[in-house]
Amino acid sequence: MKIVILGYSGSGKSSLARCLSQESGIPLLHLDQVHHMENWQERKLEEETEILKTFLDQHDSWIIEGNYFQVLLERRLEEADLIVELLLPRIQTLYRVIKRYCQYRGRTRPDMTAGCQEKIDWEFVKWILWSGRTKEKRHVYCRIVKTYDDKVTVCYRQKHIEKFKQTFSNH
């Protein structure tokens, strides 16, 4: 089984991916760990692409969590058996990010690169509320649904995520 999990920041992509991986034993890759090096330094796109390509080539089954549309998105979508989009409302994702910050303040959360202590700043808040939800980004999510409608599940609320997890568990 190959699963791609996409969605807005703070929507629960990492938590869902971790849950599915633990339940199924399928190898998991968090793209935040690919993108960020220690102290929030960003990798070059070529390096990210090579890391992801190696992961894809080495595993028959996988869960890949994270957007990073410029990093082999089409290959991920084509190869995926299941694509999950988490498109929760702005205020809910902001609440979740603040809650996450309180939980991991001064530490690195499990889905991030070591040395990237949890942080929140005005730029990230703007990303959650506006910049990460531009018309262009929304268009990408819509295009994915139209192109891969037979293998896409879209969750707009936490109850949709819970229903999805229950359905996944029953298979």
C-alpha cells in the first residue's frame, strides 16, 4: 500500500501518518524531515528530490506525509494507492498549531528533524491563515481530486479524519 497525505499546516497530516504507519507497519517519511536540516536550515531542492527518490525506490509500500509540491509530487500521486487531503478550517488549524507549540515548546517534535525546536511566529501564523491557502494552492488540491478521484479521500473536519482512520483499520 502506498499512501500520500497532503493538507494545510496544522491539519493533522503527521499525526494521521504516524497512526497509519504504526497500525500497518508501512514505512513512513515526513517531508518536513527531508526539507529541514538542523536549526531550520532548508535543503536544496535537488537534495530533497534525491532523498525522496531513494525512499520511493527502496520501498514497495510507503506513507509519505507533507505537501512540498515541487518535490516529485506527480510521481507520488501516480504511484499512490490512496491520497488523503486534510483541508480543515483556518481557525481549527491555528488552534492545533498553538496546541502543538505548547506541547513541544523547546523540543523537537517526532516528525521534525532533530535540532528543529518547535516554534511559532507571525510568519507561520500568516502561513496558516492566508499564505498557505492561496487560490493557487487550493487549485492544486482541487486538481488532485479531479485527476485522481478514484483514490482520493478529502477530510474537511476532524470527524472525517476519525471516520477515515476507522475505515482504514477495518481493512
